[in-house]
Amino acid sequence: MTKIEKNDVKSRFIKGVRAGIPIGMGYLSVSFTFGIMAMSLGFYKWQAILISMTCLTSAGQLAGINIMVMPGNYIEMLISQLTINVRYSFMSVSLAQKVSKKFSGIWRWLLGYVVTDEIYAVAIREKEITRAYFAGLAVLPYIGWTLGTLVGALLGDILPKSIMSALSIAIYGMFIAIIVPEMKKQKPVIFVVVLSAVFSCCFRYIKILQNFPMGLTISVCAVVAAVICAILFPVSDEDES
């Protein structure tokens, strides 16, 4: 690798790190709640931290630890984790269409497990996703998620409930910060967001749909809204180029 190539890799990595700063800060507060919840359910500190280091999925972790306290529910665990995390498969397929040629093989295996909603939302905005950029993008979110779990596990339930309630909704503010800029640029994005919200409300308030698992609900809302938007607002090859 030449000096120019090394500098290019470094600059892409730094660009990814900078893009991951707000995600890392958001994860720090959100995983804080997970750490406290894990301790309240009887997990050891090292167990809570190990779960965050190896999973990196808020909904999956919160659902998982509640099932883990009731040993033997393996089928329930399998179904819940599959439905909650299946959306990451769609995200990975989408990202695979934009990665560079060198972003292949073992690199996809190594970096695939750090694909989250927020990391995907930021990465997909790039014209081409390189290994260096994606690795940089994932560094601070991973550290923030793990460190937040550690702090939450250490503090336990010391903080008042009002503060904990405020921290638990930080993830929604982070979603808004990621989505709004794209909504300003492209009107179809507004349509997708509103349509997804409508579908989500249907699952929340229509009785026959209320028993759907949360992960499956998210996947259905996202896929159906995206398909409808693709039909109504097709993108030509000229627009993509």
C-alpha cells in the first residue's frame, strides 16, 4: 500500500469516526438503561457487559434478558430474536449494493455484526461505502453501547426514575436527527416516514394486530412502506447515477 493509499484510508476512517460521534453519544445513554435493567433482573455486571459487546441490538437485548430469567424458553427466545432482528438482514442487503470492491470476504463477516438502525441510516447516505469508513463509523457506537451498559450496571437504580425515563427516549431523538435531513432533500422520504408511522400506529391500536412481536412489526412497516414507495416513486438509472 502506497503512502497516498494509506492517507486515503486514514481520512476515510476519520470521516467515519466523526459521523459516528452522535450515534455513540446516543448509544451511551440508551445502553445505560439496559445496564440498569439487567442488574434489576439479577444479571452480573460482566454478563450485562458481555451481552452488549456481542449483540449490539437494543430491542433484541431487552427482550432477550427478560426471557433468559425464565430458563428453558428456547423456542420463545429463537422466535423473538428472529423477528426483532430480521430487519438487519434487509439493511445488510441494501448496504451490500453500495460497498466498495475491497469490502468483501472476511471484512463483511467482521463488520456485519455492527450493522444497526442508526449505523445503517448514516452509511447508506454514502455513494460508496469503504471498509475504512464503515469501521470508523462503528467504533464510537460500539464503545458507547458497551460503556453505557457498564455505567448503568455500576450505578444500578441509584438515579431517580424521572432521569431514567428521559434517558430511555434518547434513541428517538437520534432517529429524528438522522431522518429529518433526508426528508428535507427528498419528498419520497417524507412519504415513507409518514406511511411507516401510520402502519406502526395500526399495529399499536388495532386489537387484532397488537399481539405481533415488536421486531416483526418494525420489519413489516419498513418493508411494506419501502415497497409502496418504490412503486409510486421509482428511481431511474439516470437518477441513480
